[in-house]
Amino acid sequence: MRRNRLRELLQADQPSVGTHIHSSWPTIIELVGHSGMFDYVEFVGEYAPYDLYALENIGRAIDLFPHMSGMMKIEQEPRTYLTIRSIGSGIQNVLFADPRTKEDVEECVRAVKAEAPHSRGRHGVGMRRDVGFVMEPGTPAFVQALADAVIALMIEKETAVENLESLLSVPGVDMVQFGPADYSMSLGLVGQFTHPRVREAEKYVIETALKMGIAPRAEISRPDEAARYLDMGVKHFCIGTDVSVLFQWFREAGGAMNGVLKREAPHGGEIAKSGYGQ
């Protein structure tokens, strides 16, 4: 079975850095790996289109880089099916979107852990990529790999924040991530990601996670956004998203080029105020 870089860093109490991708094109993951700068890549399956062949190709691309592991963000339903298929494809770690109750979290953990007396999971033996199809299904190494899978939770709704200690008390939870967009919407503060109530909830999530021995993670767009979280004790980060990086480049470089040509941007686009690369 393959080593799990993210699990190793958590066990050593060392920082970790990941990045988000929406594209299921394996080449994007290869580019992340070739950079040599990331410990894991998170496929944001909650938002992106994909099929089961795409998941296997994502797993194959990650396998090219021993220094890197994978994570998949799983939507609310069907949690168990998607978890088993993502791990079975070779994406070793899972981020669960929108658990709201202790029972939700217990279901998430069971979807990852092996169906064995000591782990009490629901993840059975299968002839899938993670075990070499026919090489290691049902072996002790397979059970251990499931035990090593990092289980992360998105805390996104008001009820999840209110029930936070109960959610984080479930054995098997390793990491927690606050979601300001959904949380602000659940309060009726749509789009107000930095509203004092939202920031207060985020701080509470981070402080509670640290108190309970759970690793908080922050999602940021730029390295200069890390300082606020470092001051709160966060040392796990997932930075950037492929679609956002591309959009920013299109806007800045396209705007600068239209400025060089001294013409209006087509279709009402905004001309960048400073040239690309400055």
C-alpha cells in the first residue's frame, strides 16, 4: 500500500500545504507534483464534474509523486458511496462537506474505516486501484491504509458551530476546516465572509479544534493571508484553486493587453489598472 504523506505530517505534528483543483485532467495534478511544493492535492469533487474513470486517473497521477498524497472533498450525499470510490481510486484522504450533527460525523468516519471489530467502519473489501485490484484486497495493509486515511470536516452551518464539540468528539476525526461562505449564508449574512459574527465563529472553530487535539486547516488564496491564521495556531493550509488562478490571469493579462492596444475590453470586461507581471 502507498504511504500517506498527509498522515505522516499530522503524526509528526508538522505543517502541511495543499492546493485545490476542480479539473479532473491528470496533467494538472502532474504539474502540481512537478512543482515539488505541495504535500497533497485536493480534488474538489463537491463542485467539479467527474466520473469514476476520472477518479482513477487522478489517483494514478498522484501516484507518480511519492512526496504527495491526495484528498477529495465529498458532498453531503451519497457520502459512503463517494468515499469508498474515491479511496478505492487511490485518493487516500477525505474532506466531508457540511456535517451538522454527531450522527453525520459518525457516518463519515464509518464510510472511511474498515468494517472490522476494532474499527467499526462500513468500508468493505474491494478489488479497486488502492489495493492493486488483485494484489492486496482484504489484507492487514488495506485495513491499516484505511486507518491512516485523514478524515477532515467542513464546519459550514450555524448548527455545526453550535454542536462543534460534539462533532469533534467522534473518534477518527483528524482535521477541521471552517467555511465562511456557507456559514455567513446560514446566518442570513449572504456574502459577508468577514462579518464580525463570521470571524468570531471561525476563531471559535480553530480554538475549539486545538483544545480538542484536532488539526485546524485554513483555505487561503495567497501566502500573505496565512499570518492571521498562524497567529491563532493554525499550521495546515490549502492554498489556491485552479479555476481562480486561471480567472485571475485571464483578467489581469487580458486587461493589460487590451490596455497596451489602447482599446475597450470586449464584452464589458474591466481593463486591468496595472500591467500583468508588474
